[in-house]
Amino acid sequence: MNYVGIDIGSTAAKTLVFDGEKVVASFILPTSWSSKETAARIKEQLYNLQYNIDSPDTKTVATGYGRISVDFADKIVTEITCHGKGGFYLLSQDCVIIDVGGQDTKIISVENGSVTRFLMNDKCSAGTGKFLEIMANRLETDVDGLFDLAQNGTPIPISSMCTVFAESEIISHIGAGHARCDIAAGIVESVINKVALLAQRHGIDQKCILTGGLSQSSYFREQLSKKLRKKVYSHKLGKYAGALGAALLAAEKFH
């Protein structure tokens, strides 16, 4: 049997295949304007990888904000449940999952494999991956380039809590002639501060793992660890945590 987990987020769609014992395939596609179109491209890619999504030997669970658009899924499950399941699997112990997504940040406590409580940011995208993407674009780079710049800069405080006003603030810093690396460091620090504040409000009394797209950035993880005064771990499959949890749930339900 193959168990497919699909996590269609606001900026990226993650897909992972689990054979009951190990992960055998994974890939990421950009989320298009239409979640249905994204789901169709995922199905096509799975076929290209020799996984027949319509076979009775393949079961699929979808999650993420676009989960209802995956019309070939056998079941849809909430993001919190899937991220909790995936994060617990990656650490193999009770933990606090810090998931920084494209448009939201989630802090999830997991005990004995089950979510016990969680906390999400408000509706503003400040403190998320989308904020970093927007600000990186303003500095004419991408998110990885933003981190590279930030490592060599001294943070300039970004005081605005709103993405729109923060962008105006950054434009002012650019106009004032501040160094790109200092502005970049300020941008990253502002996100770190918001994520850390959310984590502290939730409570971080267990081992922490960073998931989502930013989990692959050692710089972001190190800065968050410093802010929390607690080591934050990662995993090579961290960005697939939601899809992994969905696949694991498929294995549990349809085994």
C-alpha cells in the first residue's frame, strides 16, 4: 500500500508518499491561484512518479487551506492535526511544533502522539513567510538572499505590526540610505520577535521543532533559538510536516 499526504498551503503545495514503513517520495509545487488546478498538477506529478492515485492500493489524505479542492482524496483532515502528527513522527517524542507557514504561524503541543493544545497568530501576515517574501522582494532578492544579507547586518528596528505599514517603514529606511544588510537583519528580527512571542504565550516546556519552509534555514532557526533561549531543532523533512502527518493518518485509517 502507498499512503499519500497532500498539504496545499497558501504559497506551496507539499506532497509525500509513505509506504507504511518509510517515506518513498516527496515533492513541492507552487500553489497556483486555483487550489483545484494545484490538486490536478499534484495528481499528474504522482502519475509521473508511477503512483496511481486512483488505485485501490493507494489512499490519500489532504490537508491545508486548499484541502477541500483535492477531490480525489479519501479523507480531509485539519492542518493542526496533521502538523501535530508529522512533527511528533520527526522527533519521536512529545514536543512543541513551531510551524511558520506562508500566511500563518502555528504553535502546537503534542503528547503521546496527540495534539493537546495549539495557538495561531492573528489574521495579519506579519510574522509569517509571506511577510519575508514581500520584504525580500522590496530589497530585490528572495527569502534565502534575505537571510544571507541579514547574517552580515546589524538589525534596524522595524516597529510596525502591520505588513503594509512595515513595508512603508522599510521603504523609508531604503530612502534614508541604510545598508541592505541592516534592513534585512531588521526584517528577520521582526519576524523572529513575533514568532517567539507567540511561542512564549503558548508555552515551550518541551523539546521544540521548527517546521514549514523556514525550517531549512539554519540562520532563522539559530536566531529563533537565541530569542527563545532554548534550542530549536529541525529535520530535513520539516517542510513536509503537514503532508507527512496526512500520510501517516492515511496509513492508520486505511491499513
